[in-house]
Amino acid sequence: MSSYFNGVVVRSAGARPAVEELRLPEIGPGQVRVRIHAAGVCHSDLSMSNGTVRSPYPLVVGHEAAGEVVEAGEHVTRAAVGDHVVLNWQPPCRECWFCDNGEPWLCATSSGVAALENGVTLDDAPVHVSLGLGAFADYVVAPANAVIRVPSELPYEKAALLGCGVLTGTGAVRNTARVAPGESVVVIGLGGVGLSVVAAARAAGASAVIAVDVSEAKQGLAEAAGATDFVVSSEALSKEIRVRTSGRGADHAIECVGRATTIRAAWRATRRGGKVTVVGMGSNDDLVQLSALDIFSSSRTLRSSVYGAADFDTEVPRLAADVLAGTLSIDHLISDRITLADVPDAFDRMARGEGARSVVHL
Ligand SMILES: [Zn+2]
Ligand SMILES: [Zn+2]
């Protein structure tokens, strides 16, 4: 066993996370140890912390991260000591039917892994790492296919965001919704993912990008990301959208919250034949009601976009190149730079719907 380091641990569903000392096992063949340098606070971390998404505890949270490889096990060829890497919380096996079929984001072996047991706490109790990573910590030990190399010129805080929010948001627009120039797009929920969706929709040539949030305070962030319109969510949302889309409703609605009410709002915001893309991860007992007649007569499409429906290994390096070339701006996504000890406060801000991404610097 290696020596102790710090990580943010949740002891039980809804308990306040706290920095604890942790120890990880020695790396085995095919594994790497990564010194984490930056990690973004994503909504799924909050969901696993408060029990919206069921997890075993104690749990080290954090999964949107970048760092430096400090140790590489036998047979590891993807990355070497000293490489800067972005972490993948759903590394594909490259052997199953889905991977062979060009859908590695739906990999049969890695999908649905909420947490793995890895390492121990100071009192020698086994600890779980969220999404196989547990990245709000100084170190992560992961299989080598959970890392992808990025250029060392890319700042760690930007690299971190590529690993979840930016890949998910841009992928939802490019790969799932396939927004075309001139189309109108409604984006519901303006956290890190929603703001990435706004920017990607604008970059795809959407004529209208209507950003929607419950908080009026998000207007500035939405406009910085490229929204053409901002609407505070209310009962009258579908009317407000129709006013802005020649009375028809939008071509696309992209839901970045993961709740039945906002999925229904997205459904109603689109035109006949429109496309609804669900990006938010919701809970198992939150049921979306749609009438059978409405499903038929509206001719809408309802799809989800998992992890941007993207091949992480090719798209993350591409996004990194875009950021370095200045063709993809993600600076506006970072609203707070924090330490591990500030993660609970960042969760509170997120729960109140404030700000964009908080990024932990380690
Ligand atoms: Zn995430
Ligand atoms: Zn697979």
C-alpha cells in the first residue's frame, strides 16, 4: 500500500462531505496512478453525495478531472509517467458488441458502474471511488483505458472540464441532436453541461439558442456562452418559446437537469417533429408522463445522450486541440476556483443553482 493522501469522502447518503486521509493499493498490471491537478464539481457528484443516485458509502466523489501520470503498471502503452491526462469515468472495453458497433459510450462492461471499492480510509475501512475514479483526491488509481493523453500546454483546469461537462454538452449537440445551421435550440438548465450545450449549439450555427433556467442570475453566463435569448423557467415556458419561434416551438430542446418536470417542459418546448435530447441524469423513481396520443400526433423524437455519445479517445484530444487553437472557448464555464475543503460549499452553491463550474485545484 502506498502512503496516505487527501480526498473528499461522503460517509452516507446526504451526509456532508469532508476531507479525509486515504490510501490506495499499489498499482497492478494495466493500471496507472494519476496525480490529480484539477477536478470540476459536476452535478452527478452532488447526486451521488445526496443519494439521488444510489451509491455504496463511504464514497470518494469527483470524476471530471485531469492530472499527471506518476506511475504506470506493466503492459501500459497508452500513457507514460509525466503525461498529462484527462480521466474517463466510463472507459470502454473495446471488445463488447457496443464497442465493436461504434458505440463505446454504451460499453456493456463499463456502463452503470456507480462506484468501485478501491483503497481504505485512515481507520482501514474500505472506501469506494465514484464512477471508478474518486477524483476529488490527490491521487487516483485507474485502468489505463480510463486516461487519455492531452498536450501539456493545455491548462489542467480546462483539461478537467473536457472529461465530463464539455464532452457531454458538445456531444449532445453534435452527435445526438445533430443541430444544423439555422435551427432553433432550447437549452434547459444552465450548469456546466447546459452552458457547454449553449456554446456548442451556437457554434453549430443555430439561429436561436434560447437558454432557460430557474435562476435569473444565470442570464449573464448564458449570454457569455452565446445564448441569443434567456428565459426564466415558469409555467408559461412553452408559450414563451413559441413567441420566439414563429409560434411553432423549437426544432430542438436539450434538457440538462434530469427531472421529469423539465423533460416534459423540453417536450412541450419543441415543434411538431422536433427533437428532445435528455442529457441530465435523473433518479429511478421520477416518472415522465406523456400521453399516448401526444406521442403519436406530435411526431417528436425523445432521446438521451450518454456522455456526449462520443468516443472519448478521439473526441477529447479533438476538443483539447480546439481549446488550444482558440476555436472552443470554455473559460466562461469556470465560476469558482476552490480547494478540496471547499467542495461541500460548492455542492451548496450547485444545489441553490448558483454559478457555473467550480474547479478544485490540487
Ligand atoms: Zn460529470
Ligand atoms: Zn465495450
